[in-house]
Amino acid sequence: MKQPSLRLRSIDAFRALTMLLMIFVNDVGNVQNIPAWIDHVEADVDGLGFADTIFPAFLFIAGLSLPLALLHRIQKGATIIALLGYVLLRVAALLTMGFFQVNMEEYNSEAALLSRPLWSLLVTVCFFLVWIAYPRTLSKSVRYSLTGTGVAGLLLLAWVYKGGSTEAPQGMQPHWWGILGMIGWAYLVCALVFIAIRDRLAGVTIAWLLLLALNLFIHAGWLHWYPPVIGEASSVTLMMAGVSTTVMYRHFTRSNKFTAAFYWLAGAGLITLAAGFAVRPWAGGISKIYGTPAWVLICTGISLLVFAAIAWLTDRQGKEKLFAFIQPAGSSTLTCYLLPYIVNPLLWMLHIHYPQWMSEGIAGLIRSMLYAIILVRIAGWLEKKQIRLQI
């Protein structure tokens, strides 16, 4: 078996599967009469739906990828300043996109110049103009012009934005930063920790345990302080779990100890699952909305077990072709995530609506999965045309 490089097929496959499921669960929220376990659980309900496991899996995967991206730059001779610049640019991009997307939810079409679908569509098009990975064959003047157009467009769209009530409209405001923004803040913390510690297994594991302890102390009522950026620490704990997992996995596989790596992944997954159920009664129950320790640990355990299975199939057995059909979701992940913000507004503006029978029950679930698959394949087609977002 070939020793894994800084590009792990297992992480790409896991990312692809998770992105496909993220599009699915985001769409299935509009489907009625489906089993309750598929959808999100309400904030004040002690429980976990399938949809509640997808975002934490994505945080975990972002953590898996983080050490490889930074180590790649370190091996190429990047200085601390260069590493910090790379991290800050990525974080700024995620926060900007998250800031705009969370304000989409508060948009008031009655008070604004543009309709909500049109505003959302234009914002997403500007995201593409700013953060698309332009081919090197394109002249710098064209690249800078397109990027500048995107930046100017975002500034203009922020200026015309109206949220809040019709009687008292408001401009854009930070709320909870959105999915991308939460990933951005967690990435900032984990990247800074990794730059300081590097790929020392003991160091990153201790960092994860400290963040987990912070999350636990806050929800158990033992600590009444939310550190800046980290907050109640659920997102950053999930991402740091991914960071420590990659460091551990490389520690074993570089010595060709694949069996030990998979035993470790499976064992760690089962232990964190058990720990999640153990803290559930006295640390806020299981809640995605509140980011409780039980939710963090249970979702970490699920992610570890799924990653173990995918790593065995891809890195050990060489069966990465099983994921070939959804591969664009792993290589053009941000493109996939943003495509619904183009497709859905277009459907609305063109007055194209699903018939009722496609919006409920089994037919609705099939529709949502087909929708997710189609968007992934569109992302693959765009990738072949060199249209792919990169931050």
C-alpha cells in the first residue's frame, strides 16, 4: 500500500458525501410529511435529527483538511507571516460570505429596492466574481476587472439592502454569521493553534480537550464567560477534533500502521459517542442550536466512525471510485454550497414551482436527493470549464 501524501483521498470522499447531504438536508426542510428523524430537532427539544449531524460533520472535515493545507505551505517554505496571511484571507472570505447570507434571512422585499430572490442571486454572482479560481491563461487586467466588479457589486448590494420591518427598515447587521461565518471563526482559532503547535499529536489533542472542557463548563453552568471568537466553543471543538484526527491518522499511516489507525478511529468514535450520552443529562441535553457538549461529542463520534469506514475503503482498499460520481462535491465544495443560492432564486423569479406531490413524503425526499445530485454534477461541469471557487 502506498504511503498517504498530503492529499488524502478519504478526506476528499468524506467531504463530497457530506456536501451532497448538506444540500439534501437544506432542501428537505421544505418537504412535508417526512419522518421526524430526518429533519432538524427544535432548539428546546433534547434530541438529534439526521440533519443535525451534517453541519458538525462539515466542521470536522474542515478540521481534517486544515493540517494538510498548512503543512503543504510549510513544506514549500512559507514563513509565519505568509501562513497568517493565508489564514486571514480565508477567514475574511468566509466571514464576508456568511455575513451576506445571514442577512438574506432578514431581507425585507417590501422595504427594499430589489426583491429578495434577485438580491440573493446578485450577491452570489458577486461571490463567484470575487473568489473564482481564474485560470492563469486569463490576463491580469481581466482578472482584476472581474474581481473588482464583484467587490463593487457587493458594496452596492450592501448599500441597497433593507432588513427588519417595513416600518423601521435596517441595514445589514451581524447576527449569527451564518454557516460559512461560523466555519470561518472556528478556522481562525484552529489554524492559529496548529501554526503554534504544528503536527504534534499530544499538542493538538490537548488543545481539543481544553476546548471541549470549555464547552462543557459553560453548558454545565460552571463557567459564565464566553471567550471572544470562541464563544461557547462547540464549532471550534468540532473542528479541532478533525485537526487532531488528521495528525493522529498521519502519525500511524506514515509508519504503514493502517490497522492501528482504523482501530484508533473506531475506538475514539465509540468513546466520544458514549461520552456524549454520558454528559447529556447534566450539560444541556442534545441540542444543535445551543451547541451542547452532548451534541458535540455524539457528532464527533459519528464523524470519526464514518471517516474510519471511508478511509478503509479509499486509503486502504483503493476503492475511491465508489465516490467518483459525487467527486465534484469534494473538489468544488464551496461551489456546490453556493449553487442553491443561484438556482433557487432563478426558479422563484421564473415562477417555476414543484407540484405538491413532489413536496411531501417519499416523493419529496427523492426530489431533494435528485436536486442535490444534479447540483453536484453541475458543479462538476463547471469545474471542467474552470469555474470553481477557491479561497
